[in-house]
Amino acid sequence: MQRIVPNLWFTHEAAQAAAYYTEIFGGTVLTTFGEGPADPTGVRQPLTVEFEILGMRFVGINGGPGADGKPVFVPNEAVSLEIDFEEQDELERVWHALIADGGEPSYCGWLKDKWGFSWQLVPANLMGLMTGPDTEGAARAMQAMLDTKLVPLDGPALQAAYDGAP
């Protein structure tokens, strides 16, 4: 049983986001609950949308706009969602899907999706390279990660940096 369930705050897009995430990662929308705020077309949205991706439950909350019409809460990098990937092709597919339609690439393989949630898509070999027995290799791999700007992290390139390949 998953005891910690991340709740993601939206103005009125929780159902849209749940469908988006389950399409990218596989998964399913589990439940919707209550009547929340109306979207810009006037259609009432559910108050909450529970969904599962990669075996983990999330709840999207439609909190509505503030009195000024702006979002009440805006996501930032203080919290990010990290996913490890065995396959580079899958990491890149997900990375490009999450930055599509208004997402933003960042540094060190991070990105923000179109709702502003931060994601770290990580090659499975990253932590092993950062903590490997070759301290100079680990430093080269770390520098290669830090030099990654606006593109996904590349596991084979990180390995090559660790190995000292030109």
C-alpha cells in the first residue's frame, strides 16, 4: 500500500493532466470526486482526480483560480518528480512528450511540463557513475550532467565521460 500520495494542484485542469500523464506513462484514471471549478468554457470539473502512473497513485486537485483570476498555487522546482530509465530511447520519448505543448526544458536533464511541474528524467546508470570508485571519472560524469542544457540526460554519454572517452 502506498502511504504517501502526491497531490498536484491545478486551477481546473486535473482531469486533462491525468489523461495526459496516463497517456505518456501508461496507467489509468482511478476515480473522480465532487464538483470543482468550471473550466474556461463553463464546464464544471471534478474537485479531485485520482490516477496511477508507473505503479504510483497521484491526486490532481482542481482548486480554482484566486479572487484575482490567477492560479492560487504555482508549482516550482522545490519539488520535482524523478523517474529512472533503463532505456535511453524511453527517457527521450517521455522527455519530449512532457515538454510538448508548452513545457520547458531546463538544465541537468530537468524539465517543467505544461502545468509547471518539475521532472527529473534520469538514466539508471547516473547514481552509479556519481558514486563510482573512480573519483576522477565520477567528477567527469558529474560535469557532463551539469553541462547538459535544454536536452535530456544521455546515459551512454555520461558513461563515456566517466570512462574518460573523448
